Amino acid sequence: MLKRLLGQLLLTTSAIVQAETFLGMEPLEPLSSIKQRYTAARVSTEPADWLKPNQYFGRLTTDEVSGTLLLLFEHDDETRKKKLIELEKVVANLPPNAHARSTRLLIRQQKEHLAKPLDDRLSLVLIRWIPQSALALSELTARYGKPDEKRPGDAHRGPTYVWSKGVTAHISDDKKSARMIEYWFTEDDLAVYFLRRDTASR
């Protein structure tokens, strides 16, 4: 059973590092979209003292994979507010021309986004999977090759292996299995995501 689940997971996680989907989830997908797909009752807040003010950490309850599935979301409200202030300063000194109209359009878009509910502004940036049973490291290396970086363990956790494709694995002390795996979106992933999104909207 675990082997079959692993096979399914590795197939979908290969999609993650290629800016595809994991259990139907996409890079920067809003929290509201995840709640709508799985129902809000299946997404619960996961306490974490390391969270930044613009982050939300949640636990997703699903039978699609074994173990625990945790999702990290972020919003960029402060960045957008600063951008909005800059745009408003610029447009105040512009004559009524095409540049001024395009700037006002950007201002309207920023305001519309900031006016959305918080769940619509929180975007998926990381998926953390804690398997019910530790995953053999050989399964990961067979899929992704040798890690691009190996970090030593410390007092809190064991060694950490990182693949530049967007995979981080927290390894057992004997370096034979992975106890926790994180999937994050690389800059290339996000570039492909935005390209596909923009192409689809045309």
C-alpha cells in the first residue's frame, strides 16, 4: 500500500518541480481555493512559533496520501501597499496620456487585490509531507538524482538534503530514509506558472 502511495506521490511531486500540480494544487494557489476543493473543514490552522506576520500554516486532512500534509501560505500585502504608494506618486505628476492611464490601471488592480478576503490573498508557497512510515532515501535519489546540497544535522533535527529542483528532505541519522519532505516552488516553476496563466487568459 505504501509503495503504491509513494509511486503516486512521486509522480505528482515531479509535477511540482515542473510547475505543475500536487493533488491538484498549483504554485501560489489561494488558500480559499484549497478550502473550496477539500472543504474548509479539512483545512485547519497548524500552530508554529516561526511564522511571519504575513504567513499562514495549515494542516490538510486527505486520504490521497499517507501521513501528515502541511501547507505554507504567504501574502504580499506590504509589498503591494508600498508599490501602490509609489504608483500614486507617479500618476499625480503625469499628464493625461496613455502612460497615466496604464498606471491608473495598475493602481486599481493593486487596490482590488488588497480588498480581497485574506484567504484569497494567501498564496501557497510550500508543501510539507511527513510520511506515515519513513521513506527510503533511495526512492528520492532514484527520482531526483544526487542531492545538490547536504546540510549536517543539529540538536533539533538530522541531516538535510536539498535538490535545486524544489525538494528538501530531512534525513534520518543513518542517512537511509527521509522522515519529512518539503516541496517548494523554484523561480523557474513560478515563471512557467505565470506564463501558462497569462497564455490561458488570452
